[in-house]
Amino acid sequence: MTNIDNFPFWNKTETEILAFYQSSTLGLNHKEACSRLKKYGPNELAKKTKKIFILGFLVKFFNPLTIVLLLASFVSLILGGKNNFFIILAILGISAFIDFFQEFQAERATDRLRKKVAPRAEVIRNGSTIEIPFSQIVIGDIVQLSLGDLIPADARLIKSNNLFVDESILTGESFPVKKSVELLDREKFQLEKMDNCVFMGTSVVLGGGKAVIIATGKNTQLGKIASELVKKRPQTDFEKGVHDFSLMITKITAVLVAFIFLTGIFLHHDLLSSIIFSLAIAIGLVPEFLPIIITINLSKGAIRLSKKEIIVKNLSSIQDFGSMEILCTDKTGTLTKGKIELSSYEDFDKKRNSKLASFSYLQALYQSGRGNPMAEAIVRFFKDSVNRPLLKLGEIPFDYSRRMSSVVVEEAKIKMLISQGSPESILPVCSNFESKEKIKKLTPKTKNEIKARFEKLSSDGIRVLAVGYKKLAEKDNYSTDDEKELTFLGFVCFADPIKEGVAEMVTLLKEEGVEMKILTGDNELVTEKVCRDIGLLSKKVITGETIDLLSDEKLLPLLLKNNVFARINPKQKERIILLLKKSEKVVGFLGDGVNDGPSLRASDIGISVNNGSDVAKDTADLILLKKDLSVLKNGIEEGRKTYGNIIKYITLGTSSDFGNMSSMAIASLFLPFFPMLPMQILLNDLLYDVTQLAIPSDNVDIEETKNPKNWNISFIKKFMFTFGPLSSIFDLLTFAVLLFLFKKAGHFFQTGWFVESIVTQSLIVLCIRTKKVPFFQSRPSKLLLSVIVFTVGLAIILPLIPLGKYFSFSPLPAFFYLLLILIVALYFITVEIVKMKFFKKVAAP
């Protein structure tokens, strides 16, 4: 292959295409595919650069506060403050390393999970069809395309069977484009006119085909304009809340730090010391670990969800999962087992008919596409009893508007069109019916008899397909125009039993604040039977026909009052979801079909299944490895636990930081010395942050998982302004003990407050991490408890060991520790009393 960029593939024959790309209808061999993968690289839009450990670590120092503090400390070093400089540098280095290492581990964990649901394509290699990840596709590969597939790379079609492709991602055209293998008589490439090519990122919405890969990765049309197509995902409520919180705490910190700095200057502290002190406070009080704590929480949540058969593609969706109030889903595979089996078949005379069996089998066997459970059930049932191999001449693939598909076969030079689909679609195109091997005219009376039989089967919960046929004259192409004047042959019946325990699971979801709404394409009789049997039917079944007759204003109340909707097409699903969101509900959608993409995008939380269509999996936020309500319920609980631990960190951090800031501000007004040295402030911050890194492992009270959780910045403010000042009161009590009881200042005072600050803010985590009485009603995780005990122990012994002198700590007498126990006990009791009153008045998010 030479000069591949200038090869006019659109006006070349199949033979010329295969010759140029050095391929064949048998595909590439393994050795050649590996060689091309090495030469052209993986089929990815942007090759993920491997993170260099040392660079990732150094990047953590690149924030304005840290840089200015290091510069000021360096000036201090030049002026003789050697000890101060190296200790500050060491503390910042340890903090940066912890931050980077935790982030590195979280990224590795989530990358491993995403690989489990990476998209795969069917390619022909060595004459056999195999599935490989998109990233391993190379130029010259032969790919098979079916309904619902994402196109893995740019390709030239060599076979097309009524193929329609959605190219809106590239061209903006909302209507699917029909594709063929016809040569294009043009000299220059024009994306919108390439009807014999398919392009990376587009999707098959009808039919199927086969194509030769001509470009991969960044050399595809999508790759060339990828940067223009990338749109920033809208902020979720959770992300917006985190941003608003960070902005709020930063503003408060800036005001108080400025106040402390100006007070220091006013009290005649030297300028450099005041700058270093103020910057240390800013670093210690700004929640710089907030992003990594959230990432750790979400990644640990993703790992826990993976153990419960849910793969998270978008980490921030975990919180949305926990806040979901309405779940829209199909009934097949969710309420029912999803293992459809052919239970019976009958002709007009309600008898088993070998011709009906044969025609149903041939139509199912020869239709293209993958993942049609009814077609698969038909083939399984008849494959050993029907032996009638015929020549397939053509096909009219299934689509959601016709709700049927047809194949054209030939036997003994007789061409036959066999159609199979929903009875509502087959009967209107039938003009005859077959009874006792005789073809008769289909009268209105007979048609009503057939409809009545269909309705009886449906009301018993049986899913039904109708089969019709007709003889055809020879022609080159077949279209939906041929699907008329058919002869009705009979019904093929299927059983899809209700899952065991599904009724109880629906009730449990409702008790946990999640309302289910069934959006199904099945007819209303089958749907009503299934939903009534499990106690899900609240009012009545609303059909798609009714929905189309109503305006949005009239439809919304109907959507809120009812929970079962039948004969719903993909556009109606999307409309329902968008209207439910307008009612300020958090809406989830579980879909796995090729046309479920718009509904998945429209919902707050898109959920698909691992055996769903490529389009659905690509759009979804979460992938279920098992389509089951119990998996969803467990996932929702995990989402709420993850959110609960994030809120713990935020509320604990805000109350602690605000209390420390207030104490610093008050101390600056009357102390002629710094209440804590810069390196002591940074050490205090580091030790407290270490305890907070254990929050993602903490237990969450069962009550906190029982209702949807939404971000509430108002609650966080109230929590901060309640427990922050309470912390300051006990800081001031400590100041009084140190100044008036011990009559000490300088290093003794700084050491005493350092120890009290670490001990109280660490131990109080055990109290305010729960609404309940700690230990008796709610126990922390072993890891959190161990880290807190270690941190408190280290803070107590640090002034007593040689290392303490490097931080300018002074040994404290035993009497101080006795008083500290009293202060901590009094603080703990006070917080418990305030906590009970607080949660009675204020609802937690």
C-alpha cells in the first residue's frame, strides 16, 4: 500500500479495493494484522499518553499558593531559615505524593473497568469471523455491519443489504443515509456524497453490510475533526454543587486570610514571616484535597459497583444513580426473564402446521442482524425438525415503523416473499388467508376472528408474531412496496416468564424512593397482564397512539399518574423522559436497543446492558453485566453510599476549616506571636488530610441509602456555620488554658494548640460522620478508626520525641493532657447535643 491518502476508493471496484489495500474476502491473516497494527498504531482518536510518574508528581506543585509559599520559604532559606524551608518542602512533598499516588491508583482502577465494556467489532480474519476490540482494527480488515453497530473506522462498502446509517455526528443530518456499493463518478472526496462508504463514529440504523477498512484512528474523518466535535458535557447537579462549594469556601478563606495577614502587619510581625504564615494558612484551609477525595470516593464506588455487576463509564454518574427518582425501562429482561422461548405455533384453524413452521424458520434463519431474541428462539425450536434449505435472493430488514421484516427465497424456480412481524403490522398487508391448505379471501369478519385470537393470546401474557407470504415475479431489488397482498399463514407464540422475586423487588425500589415506569413496544394486552401480575399497574396502560394525540401540557400529568406505557416507539420514549425531567425529577433510563441512544442521552442517568447494541452502550453512563432489578437496586444503594461519603468529607472539612479560620482570625487580634508556625499549620493540614483519605472506606448508615440523594449547598452552609464556630469555642477555651492557667506563650502555646487542634478535629469525625450515636448505633470502618487513632497518637507523642524539635514543638506536661481529655470529652458531648438538635431542624441532603 502506497500513497493511501490519495487513493480514490469511492470510484473503484471491489477487486480494485481489495488489491490496493492488500486484502481479500477471507480477510487478513493474524501476522499481517499485527504488522499493520504496529505500523499504523491502534484505532483510537487520541492515543492515551502513558503518565510519567515523576512528572505527574511534580505537576501537583503547580498551583499558585504552593508556588508562592515555596518562593517565600526559599527567601527565608537565603536569610538563614534553613530548618523552616526544608520542613515546609518535605510536608508539601509528602502531601503532593499522597495526592498523586491516590489519583494514579484511582485512574488505573477505572481504566480496568472501562476495558470490560470496550466496543468490539466483527471482522473476518483468516476466513473466519471473530470479534475484536475497536482499537485492534487495521487498514484492510473486512468488517461485518449489522443493525445497531457503531462503525469502528472509515470503510468502503463491498456489500450492502438495505443499509441505512446515522451520520449526524459528522454531517449534522438528522435523517439516516442509505448506503450502497455503487461506484461514485466523481473526482474529489466529498463527505456528504460518499454513499458507498461508512465512517467511524456513525451507526447502523437499518440493514447490514460488509466493508473494507480504509482509515483508522486520527486519520479517519472523525479523527480529523474530533477536536471540533468534542463538546463539554453539561455539568451535573453534583458537579455544579462541588464547584459552588469550592468557590464559597475559597472566598471565605481569602477574606479571613487577608484579615490575618493585615492583622499580622499591624502587630508589627515582619513582612516575610507574615506572608509565609498567611500562605500556610491558605494552603491548610483551602480544601485542596477535595478533587482527589471525590475521585477516590467515586473510583472506589465504581469498583464496588463492578463487584455488583455494574460497570461505570462516567464516574460522576454514580451520584446521579443514587439520586434517581424515576426509572424508565422496558419489561423484557427486566420484569421477565428475557429468555424468550417458542411455546407453540398455530394456523388459522388453531392447529400446528408444517408449512407455517417451515416458513417461520426460513424467515428467521435468513434475516440479517444480530440479537433478535424471537428469531433466535424460532431457529432453536425448528432447526432439528425443519429441513428445507432454500436459496435466499433478498431481504427487507426490520425497522421500528413497519415492525416486521421479510426475506425472499427461491425453491424450484418459485420465488417467495415471507414476512414475519407483529400481528398489527402483518394483518393490514394481508388480503388472503390459508386454511386447510386452501387460500381464501380475507374478509372483515375473518380478520376480526384473527384479531380476537391474537388478543386472547396476548391477554394470557403470550407474545405473538404473525407470518404471511406471497409469490413474487423475478426482479433485481425488493422493497417495502412488495409487502402487500400477502396470505396470512398463522401465529408463532412465545413465552417469556416473569422473573422470580421481581414483584418484591419493584416494591423495594418504591420503598427506596425509585418509581418504575415501563416503556415497551409490546402490545398493551401482554404488557397489562405482566404488570398486573407483579402489582406494578397503578392506573391503566397508556398507548403510544394516545401519547401522540396529547400536547406536552396534557401529557405530563398523565405520565406522572401512570406507570405502564405500551406500543411506545423510540421517539415517544425520548419525549416521555424529557417531560418527566421537566417535572424536576431525576430520571434514569435503562435501554439496550439501537434506537435507545436518544433516550439514554436525554435521561439524567443512562443505563445499558453488556449484550445491548453498540449505540446504546456507547451512549450509556453505566453498563449492567446482568439485566436484573436486583442489580439495579444494589447499584442504587452503592451510589447513595458513595455520595454519602463524599458529603461526609465536605461537611467535615468545611466545619473543621471554618472553625480553624475563625480561631486564627480571633487569635491574630490579641496575640503578639503567631498562634501556630507555618510548618506546624502545614503538618496539621497533612495529618488531618490523611484521616480524610480513609473516608471513602467508611460505613454508611442504612437509613442514608433509603431515599434519593440530591446536592444541597444550603445544608452544607448551615452545617459549616453550626459546627465551625462550635470548634472555635473549644479552641478559645484551649487558648485560655494555655495563656491563663499555664501562663505560657510562644512555642509552648503553639504546641498546645497544635495537639488540641489535631486531637479534637480528628476525634470529632467519629461523632459528626453519622446522625446516630457513634459506636453504639453507628460504627466507623476499621480503616477510618485506625487512621484516626494513629493520627491522634502521633500528635500526642510528636512534642515528646526528638523529631518534634524540628517543628519547634515544646514538651507538654502531663497535666495538659489531663485537661485535654476533659476538653475533648466536653467537646464530644456538646457536639452530640448540638447534632441532635441540628438534624431535627435541618434535613440532610
